[in-house]
Amino acid sequence: MEDKGHLVKVYMLNEDQEWDNIGIGYVSFTYVEQFEGVAMLVRSESDDSVILETKINTNEPYQKQQGTLIVWTHSDNRDVALSFQDEGSCHEIWEAICRLQGNPTIEITQDLLEEAGEEPPDEMLDPGSLIDLPNCELNTLEQISALVTSVLTSPRREESLAVLLENEDYIKKLLQLFHICENLRDMEGLHYLHKIIKGILFLNKTSLLEVLFSEECIMDVVGCLEYDPALAQPQRHREFLTQHAKFKEVVPITDSELRQKIHQTYRAQYIYDIVLPVPSPFEENVLSTVIAFIFFNKVEIVSMLQEDDKFLSDVFAQLRDKTISDDRRRELVFFFKEFCEFSQSLQPESKDALFTTLTELGILPALKIVMSVDDLQIRSAATDIFTYLLEHSPSMIQEFIMEEAQQSEDGNLFINLVIGQMVSDPDPELGGAVRSVELLRALLNPDNMLGTPGKCERSEFLNFFYKHCMHNFIAPLLAATSEEICEEKNIAGSDKSNKYCFNNYQTAQLLSLILELLTFCVQHHTYHIKSYIFSKDLLRRVLILMNSKHTFLVLSAVRFMRSMVGLQDEFYNDYIIKGNLFQPVVNVFLDNGNRYNMLNSAVIELFEYIREENIKPLVAHIVEKFYKAFESIEYVQTFKGLKINYEKEKDQQSQIQKNLLSTLFHKVFHSSSKVLEEKEEMCFKESKEEEEAVRPPLEDDFEDPSDKFVETTNPKENEDKVDLPKRTSSGNFKFTSSHSASIPSSSSVIRLVDYPDDDEEDTEEDTPPGKRPHLS
């Protein structure tokens, strides 16, 4: 594999004196004719584009900081920094820069580093003399502080210092000095101790954290960190941890190790979140070991609690108890919420096992009871717990809901409880309603309904939701667009105090959330939502909301209609056309006038999509109904384009119709001509046969005249059977042909030779001698 170079992050200092990350890429050096020299390039890791290109100037000072940073001021007075993954990569590039500046030797590199105030490379130092740790005394605190601060740029020196701090029990001696300085009110010594303890934390050594965060030392560590030299007055973190932060055992914890681990984790998290400063972008990994320490502590706590079956059983038994006080229930719910937060640290297999155990213990029935209480804090915490469960296994929640529906007698379903919280959220900004809609979206997402054997199937769950829950979900929408409400406010919605009025801000927000989820349903549920829209005439109700004064609600209604049009469904198109449902959209667009805003863009995008996709039924409907209103709009070509599409389609249909008529006429004409020709030919043949049948016999026609007879029909009968033209209803004559006249009949026999004796045998029907049958 080709070696692309060392991977770096490139930062630039902006006008607000903040570092902007402009990309990640591979650094290399190449000769550039434009610069007439060697330039440093950083090419993007993703697409190989050039992120940074800078000439290495001999008079441009570079600085190496913290072992993994190279910082300099660019020729355009911009400060640039390269952040490397490791010390070795940074040092290699640093040496290359120094050589390109005309200082190829290690000695000169060392001189440059010393001039820039940097630590010399580790290779130039004697490993045996890396660290000389002063004795732990009050008069050496300044030296210790300088030493701890200086080693942070050298990994080898950091390692050496960490070893000395571990072996000589140095940290506990430092914390003893802290008590002495605090008793003496020695602020200078306390400031040095703050730098020392902070530097030890930045060493990122787990073995040192075990000492610093031990029960014996952690409060003294917090005390040292209170005396920040940058602050005029010390903080009071220990006072908060000892007097205000109270640990409550909602269920007695008999395991002392578990209790100590919980205390340690809370205090370590407090140090990381509150006491220590927020790391800069260049210090992303400075406290990585502290983060890992807290992470593994949480995993250990969850595992220990999970192994204690009695503990969790007691918690759930109390949560399901409807007689306990709200204060007690609040403590239980808050504890369990924190327990679920800790569980996010588990590996997937361990998390699966944990949530399976919680389900078996009855967490969902317990949550249903908790979410029914009036206390907002309890309901909010219960919603958080439900969110953790849903994120982990949506199918588990769906299965529970379906089983509950089969067993419930009062119809009080868990999912309707979530919908009820959304509808009745008292928060003016509807924070709870937003979370409830997100939960419903996750439940209704088809990607979360992949049917597995024995589990809830997709169609089954959707059938259940649309039958038992959807009417509750859209109830505020139906209420706000009911005929009574619309008549009361004359569609203008002037009664802002009315909670059902869509000009009420909180109601408008709620309706917008409902439309957002309905739009999601249109996009992901084909059959179910389509049937519901048609049965409730839902789009018409939604478009009433376009009369609201809140633009965000009007836009939500447009998005809902746009999602239906985007499916290019024949039934949706027919529903929109028959209901003339573009009329409210056109009205709002025209009322908006020439204002260039989101409403204008949304409506134009809707019509532009119809034009681009050339949805013919909608194009024809829009042009025929509304083109006159759009004819004067010229700042976009959308409406003229619709007209062009309409005319093209009209011309095509006209041409197709002409071609069809021509084809049909050609086929009918040729078919009729052929039939007439066939009939004429047949009549001619029959006439010829009849003439031959009645002509006088010749001797050459027979071999034995005495034995041959020719049969012929009675001419009278033939005359009777000739078809005559009949007058039709239109006054014309219709001719029909009959072949009976040309078929010889056996009713009379003419002898070819007359014998006198045979005259008596002739009947009255015999043809008179000397006469031929007259054929018409």
C-alpha cells in the first residue's frame, strides 16, 4: 500500500481568536515551481484535495508545542497549526522543516527549539537523567510545579515522572502539604499545588488516577483544584460535594464496594465537568484517561447492580405500587434514569442482556404507571427512560404494545398515553411534545419493524396504530379545523386565547408537530395512511391551516401536500383534482405577493416539481384552473413551463386522436370494400352456374343421355325467393343477397328426352314445354 505520509488535523486561527478545524489530511513535502522552492502540502484524507499549501521559508519561525503540535504564522498573517496523532510523527515533520530551513543537523535543531522555548527531542537527553524530582517540601513547591509543567511536552519524561510519583508515594505527601498551606493561608503555595495536581491529571496515567480518585485523597484533590491562580477567590467545590450533593439510597445498598464506587464515579465526573477547564481543540486527548476511568466505573456499577436480582426487583415493585408518595416515586424514577444512563456504557452484548432482564422484571408496565402521574418531573424522567428502551429495541416496545392491546379491557393503552402527553404538554415551547413525536416516529418507522419470527409484524402493528391510536393523534388537528371553530373565527383565527385556534402560538406549534409526523407517515406508510386520508378528507382539513398567521404552520401544510404529490400516486392526484385542493395553496401564494420568503419558495418548488416530473393530470388541472392567476409571474419560468407542457400534451393527444381516426377509417373502408368484392364475385359465380344449369343440353355434354338427368328448381319458387331491396329507416335501400335461387332443386326433374308415355306422369308443377326458368 502506498505511504501517503503522516495524518494531521489542520487548524487556522479566525478573527474571533478561535481555532477552526479546516480538515484532516496527509502531510508531505514537494517542490513547487510557483514558490521556487519546497512547499509543505496537506491533502485531504477523503478526496485528495489540497487543504494547505505553504512554502517553507528560512526566516519563518515554527514552534513545536505539547509534543504533537507544530504552530507558525503564515505569510498572510494567519496562524496555522498542525495536530499530529502521535509524538513520533510530529517530531519527524519537525526535523524535516528544520532541515529545509537550512539547519539539517540535530545540534542546530536543538538550538532552534531552545530559542522557541521548546523541549529538546528525547533522543538528545540522557535517559538516566530525565527527571530529578525535588523533595516534597513547602520550599520546593515552585520547583515541583515547574517540573510537572515542563514534562508535559515529552512522553518519555512524562513516563519517568509518573513512575517516581507512584513509587515514592509522592501524591499523598503533596496532599499533606495542601492541608499545611490551607491552615497557614499560604496562597502562593496553594497556587503551586493547583498547578501540580492539574499537571498530574494531565499525565493521563490510570495508575495515578487510582490514587488521586481514591476515597482517601479525592476530596483533597478537589481542594487543591479550588485555588486556581487565574481566579481572585477560591471556589467552594468541597462545600457543594459535602453539603449540597446528597447521595440517596432509594433501595438500601448492602455492598460497601458498590457504594464506594458510586461515590467515586460521581466525584470524578464532577471534577471533569465542573472543576477542570474545558479542553481546547489541541487538548482533545489531554484528559482521555479521566474519561476512560469514569466510563469503566459506570460499567462496573451497572454490572454489580444487574447481578443483584433482589435490588432491581425491589425497585420495580415500588415503581408499580400506586400507593407510594410522589416524593418516593420521584427518587425511584431518578435513580432508574441514572441507571439507564450508565447502561449506555455497556458493550452491545451486555446491554442486550441487561434490557432483557429489565423487560422480564416488568419495566414497561411500571413505566406506564409512572407516566400517568401529574408530576412533570416524574413524567419527564420516565420519558427519558422510555427513550433509552426504544433506542435499544423498538421491536420490544412494539411487541409489548400489541400484547397490551389484546389484554386491555379499558382501552387505556401505553402508546395513547404517550400521545396524550404530547397533546397536553404545558411547556410553552412544547419540549415534551417534541420528544413524544420523536418517540412515535421511532415506533412507526418501518426500518424498526423488521418482522422476526414470533415478533410483531409490520402490517399488524400499523393496523393497530391506525385503528386505535391515529384518531387520538390527529384530534387537535380535527378540533382546530372543525366547522364550528372555523365559523366562530371566520377562518381568520382571530381568537388567540382559544387553545383550539390555529393562530394561538402554542396550538400552532402542536399542529406543526402533528403535520410533521403525518408527512413522515405519507412517505413511509403507503396503504394505511392513504386510506386514512381519504376516509377523513384529511388534506382538506390540513389546508385550512394555511389561513394561520404563523408561517411555520403554513409551511408545514405545504410540506404535507408536497409529500403526497411527490409520490405521484394516481389516487392522490385524483383526490387533489376532484377536491380542487390546489385552490388554498394558490390563494396563499397570491396573497404573499412579491415577497421573497420561505413560503414563496415552498409553493414554487411544489409547482416546479410537478413541471419537472410532468405529472400530466396535475399539469392539466393547474393550467386549466389557475394559469390566468399565474400568467403575470415572470421572475420564474415555472408557470410558463407548465403551460408549455400542457400545450405539448394537448397537441400530442390531438395528433394521436387524428392518427387513430385515420387508422380506423382505413381499416373500416378496406374491410367494407373487400366484403363487397367478395359478395360480387360470389354472385357472379352463382349466376354463371345457374345459366349453365338451365341451358339446352348438347349431346357432347353426356356419355349416356338415357341415364343422366339434370335437376332444376321450379322457376316460380326461385322467383319467390329472390331478395328484393328493402328501405331502411334513413330512406336508403339496403340490398341483401340470397343464394337459394342458384341452388338446383330436386322438386322437379326434367328429362333430357321426351317420351310420349311420360306426359301423363307430369304434374301441374312441371315446367311447360319450351319455357326456361326465368332467373332474376
